Amino acid sequence: MTTTQVLIAGAGPTGLTLACELARDGVPFRLVEAAPGPRPGSRGKGVQPRTLEVFDDLGVVDRVLAHGRTAMPIRSAAPDGRVTLGGTETLGDRPDIPYPASLITPEWRVEEALRLRLAELGGAVEFGTALDGFDQSDEGVSAVLVADGVAETVTASWLVGCDGGHSTVRGRAGIAFEGETREKVRMIVADVDAGGLDRDAWHLWRHEEGFVSLCPLPSTGAFQFQASIAPGQDPGLALANLRAILERRSGRADIRLDEPEWVSLWRANVRLADRYREGRVFLAGDAAHIHSPAGGQGMNTGIQDAHNLGWKLAAVAKGASPALLDSYEAERRPVAEGVLALSDARLAEAMERRGIPLRRDAATTQLGIGYRGSALARDDRDETASLRAGDRAPDATGLTTVDGERRLFDLTRGGGFTLLDFGGGPATFPPGLRTFRVVGRPDGPGEIADTGGHLATAYGASGTTLVLIRPDGCVAVISDAGDGPAVSDYLNDLCPIAGS
């Protein structure tokens, strides 16, 4: 029998993100995956700006960006031949937003980048290792793992199911997965080579029988093929059917599809777990919520689940109050409810238009997701304030330190709590807390000058404001009154090891 602190089942983007969080915090874990190796296929190919911020914090964003393309144009051809160009919208050059547009990259590239980062942090995926069952008590979880036909018993303080829509963890924990499968809404998805087609845009053709699209997958020579399949239409995954659908709906016979590298028939599932926790067992990602790919929210929501849960598990493993873990479901399940509603609306739009929506807007960036009203959100601001505790902590450019100019995210990267002291706090804060005092001219470590004024603007700060930022990039405490004891009490109540 072996022991660990956290057992993670499932090594997709969600499980890998959680493993990276735990690894960098020095928390023992095991990450097991039933599949014999990395999964092929582009699957979820859209990475939203908020997820890019998560990757920045984890130290993996450069790898992800290197294999993707931001603001990819979508060229849509209507049945009458009219062509519309969309999808190029960005949030512009803003000091508070470092990544102003979504990124197109194959999901397997995201997993690859996270596995490389995990290896750098001393972790690894145990491929070909299936979770066969588990029992739990007040003290922990006892799980049976099977690899190469050999069973092993592992005890862990917590088990996290990141094992997808058919989650073994969710089923064994007895958690209901409420919703529906819409058999009338289906789509063929494949990764194919497409000769005779340029790669400068995502190509979409709308036809009376449905849509077909070919999206170039950056850092590969392939395209992602998507085609809606209505009742009565041929759902066959053979190359001949893919070619026939493309020629019929695009009106082009000059595009040469090769044998798919990966192909699947997608069915619309809209489901949400009844709860995200059963004792010492948690759910994250598709194990907790599945929905339409319209709007590009699924993979991103799972990654952000892990970002939220990871620092909390690490804190409790090191001695923080177990009550901290109660905030995971309270914060993340409402987010999934909103994502389900958004993706459902975008799916309805897609079906009406016979094609994917052309809009990429504020609703899909996930930058507006926050946790106002959470037990972890405390401030002395009123309802009219544009930034409140629980909101995403904005970035800011033009900060001067003794080492040169920095962005705020350069200073908060790497986990842990960060305190911004605009001048009103006491001389000392809890030991180990990363603190930056805003001054006119920095003379030493821990001092920053808001040279461009962007930091004060982003946080609506006065000369007495204190802002405590959580490890997952959300605002924990704002005190315009400069209430230092409020910061200390917050950390002592929930996270006494905030700076470790």
C-alpha cells in the first residue's frame, strides 16, 4: 500500500493543471490516466484570455502561444455565395489585459505543454493506470489502481475526479449528473489534411442541410473538420462520407481530404453534477459539467476549476482551515451554470445560422468570471465600485521596480498570496506574505512605482488602499480604509500559511 496527499484521476487539461498546481506547491500527488498514452485529436481548440492568464501564472503560456494563433479570422460562405469575415475581434491594447484575444491551438498541444511543465516541476503522468474503485472515511480515501493487470491500493487525503464526462469517480461517489443528451444535435469532428485550401482563415460553408468547416490547426499541417449531422443524415466516419459532405455543402471539388488522423461523432450533452464534492472526493472539468463546444468554454472552464481547487488543496495540506475547501463548489458550480447557459445559447445560434457563431466577445473571454459574495471575498467598498473582492485581479503595465519595468502579473506569477499596499497599511504583515508597497520611487525589494498610473486606475485605489490577491488571481480583500488587521485576520482565519 502506498500513500499520497492527492490522487488525481484523469490527465487531460484539467488534471494536468491541477497536478502542476500541486507540484509547484510541493504537495505529494499521483496523476493517473487509464489511456495508454496521450490522447490524439484537436477536440477543444479554443483557449480563452482568462485561461491564458492561468497559463502565465503556471509558467507555461509561452509554450501554448508558440503553437497557436490568436484572433483567427472566420470566413463564412452563405448558401447564396455571400462571404462574411469575422472572428478577428480583440479587446485592444489595454494595460489591465495582457492577452486580448482567444487562441486557436489543438487540445493535444495544450496537454503537451502542461506535461512538459509538470516534468519540470518533478511530476509525471502514470499512463495505463485505471482507477478501479475507492472507499472513503473521515480520514481519507482508499483507492484501487490497476496497471498492466496488477492491482495496487493507494491511500490519499483527497481524490479528484478529472476523468471526463463518463467519470468513474463521479459514478462511484454517487453524484448525479443531471441534464440531457440531445440525439438530434450531432457533429462529425476530425483532424485531416486538406490539400488545395489556404490556411489563412477558418473556412465555414453554410448549406440548407447544415454546415461544414475546416479550421487550420496551428503548429500542424492538419485542419479540424466539423460537419453538423441532422436526423436522417449519414453519420459515417469514413473518409468517403467526409469528402461527400464537404463537396456537397461547400460546392468545391478541388479540396482534397486525406484519411483522418483522428475522427469522432460528437453528440450534444448538456449536464451538470448535482454537487462537486462528496466527503474527500471532488470533481473538476468534464466530470462536473459538459456542454456544447459553441463559444469555446469547456476546456477553459475545467482548467479554471483546477486553478481554483489546486491552491486550496495545497493550503489545507499545509495546515490551513479545511473550511477553505467548502468554497470550491460554492465558487465554481455557479460558473458552470453560467457557461452551460451561454454555450446553449451559442449552440441555438449556430443551429439557426447553420454554422458556428462568428462572434467572439466579452461573454466568451471568461475575464468577467468572479466570486463576489463568496466566503473568501471581503471588502469595505459599496455596490457602485467597479472592482470588488471576488473579481478577477486586473493586470497593470508601467510598474517600476529596482530591477526595471514590470507588469503586475510579472510580480504575482507563481502562486501564493500578494498584497498591494498603496500606503495605508501597517509596517508589517503576516510573515512570508509577498507584499509590494506602492511608492513614488522604489529604493529596494518590495517597492514599486506606479509610473503609468495604471495600477491605481485598475484597482480604483486611493493613498490608503490595501488589496490582497489570491493565488488564483482573484481579489481576496480590498480595504480602501487601509485596514491591515482585516488582511491579517483573513489569512489567519483561512490561510495561515499564505506565504509559504
